[in-house]
Amino acid sequence: MILAGDIGGTKTVIGLFEEAGNRLQPIREDTFPSQHYSTLEEILNQFLGPGSHTSLHVACFGMAGPVIEGKSKATNLPWELDERRLAEALRVPQVKLLNDLQVTAYGMLHLESTDLCVLQPGLTRKGNIAVIAAGTGLGEATLYWDGKCYHPIATEGGHTDFGPQSDLEVELLRYLQRECGHVSYERVLSGPGLFNIYRFLRDSGIAPEPEWLRKRIAEDDAGAVISEIGLTGDDPLCTKALDLFVSLYGAEAGNLALKAFAIGGVYVGGGIAPKILPKLQDGTFTRAFADKGRFAELLRSIEVKVALNPRTPLLGAAHYGLRLVRKRA
């Protein structure tokens, strides 16, 4: 039996899986509000119930934040996780902690074709794969191809310097520098990042903010409101904000593809992409993705897909757990 988890600042998803031939069979799954618990162990005890857990062969968890030497401090939670401590608490032979984008990347390899939407057809070839995922923050990871199989590699690439490519983007950089000093790609490519873009366009006088929109944003999730209205085209400020967001998203996806030499493809994950899929499909993303000068032709040959399955990180953790079981055997 394999215990898997997707640990986030808002929610933690835990699942039990067992091997069934060449596939993993889900047994049970539950979602917990992370902020209501002081430790991951509390959630696991509630999920598993009292008693021995001798049927567990391995546990694998993906979490938002760097994992160093089997230990990690959650980015948006007061949790400190340790593989050895968790293994003792669960009485399981092995516990593996991975960065959340590592398990997301690994999960991409196990999605059905119906879970994916192709933004740019490309050449079918084996090679490194890049994964970029905007949501509450911006996650980036690579899948390294060793000639036989893929290995998920974590990065903190979302925190690298934002590189503007137009006069408007330079002004966006200066606007955010006045507020927060260092401006990373996460400052513009995330839910809060979309609101940052919106505020910049509003405060720069690019388009006015109507009173009804100001009230909606004040009462609801700003990024979600801007996305929704930007898709409908009911307000020019939201439309322009979403246009710029998607263009920047494509540009940074192209940057990551070059850095990872991702000739095996690029996957776009995270919670935002499925919600703005029509905008991602209108060509704005792929034009910015391939706009890399002498390497434009290479970028146009890379397949780009959007992952639509929100369970991708959990599936990745479960399949990585299965990999560990098989390796031990």
C-alpha cells in the first residue's frame, strides 16, 4: 500500500493507493484544510485512523517549499517536516519528501490524453521536459531524461528576476520595484501577480476602473475576478491585464524550456491555466513562448500542453512512491 500526499498552504490532499498490475489503483482519498492543523501528523492520524499501519510500504509527499536532506519547512504553513520522523510516526519503511513541483512534474507522465490540452503541437521526441505552474505562487521544475527514464528535479525558478521585454513591461517592473524591491516572476505570474498587473495598468491610466469592478475585487478573490471578466471581455482593464499576464506566462515558459533544453515538451500546470484556457489558446501564449530570437525555430518545435487534472500532484506523489517500492524490491 502506498500513502501519498499533496501538501499546500490552503489544503492537503491525502490518498491511499495499491499496485494493480502496471497501474496504481486509488483506494481512498480525502482533503483537509491545512490551516486547521498544527502538524501533518495530525492529518495523517485522522486519515489513517488508530492502530498499526503495517500494510504501508512507502509514503511520498509533495509540499510547497524546498526539501533539503529529507527536511522541509512549509512555505505557507508553520509545519516542519522530516522524513525520518514521519517514518517513525507512521511505522513505514520509507518516507520521501519532494517539492510540490517535483511531484506535479512526475504526475504529468501519468495523465490520460483527456487530461491534457495541446497549445502547440511539436515534434515527438524523448528528452528533458519542463513544467511551469502558476497558482498561489509560481512553480517550476524539470523532468530529466537519462536515456531510459525521467527524474523529477525541483527548482525555485519562480523566484528568479523578472525580465521585461517591452516598454510597458519595463514600467511594470519599476512599479513593482517601488513596492517590493526585488521583483521575481512570481510577482507577476500567480494569482496575486495578476492583481499586481491589474493595479499597475489601473494606476498607470491605461484603462479606468469602474466602480462595480472595484467593489467586486474588494469583496472576492481579485485574481479570479480579473480572470473571469478578462475572458468575457466585459471590461478593458481586466482584458488588458489578462493579455499581459498570458504573454508573460508564455515568455517565462519559453525561458524555462531553453534553460532545461526541454525538447521533450513543456507542461503548463497549476490552478490558473485550466480557468483561462480559452485565452491560452488564442496564440498570445505561444507567440511569447517562441519569441526567442535565434532560438525561435527550436521553441516552435516543442510541444506545449496544459494539464487539466487537479489531482496531478497527488498522482505524481503516488507514482513516485511506487517507483521507490519497485526500486527496493
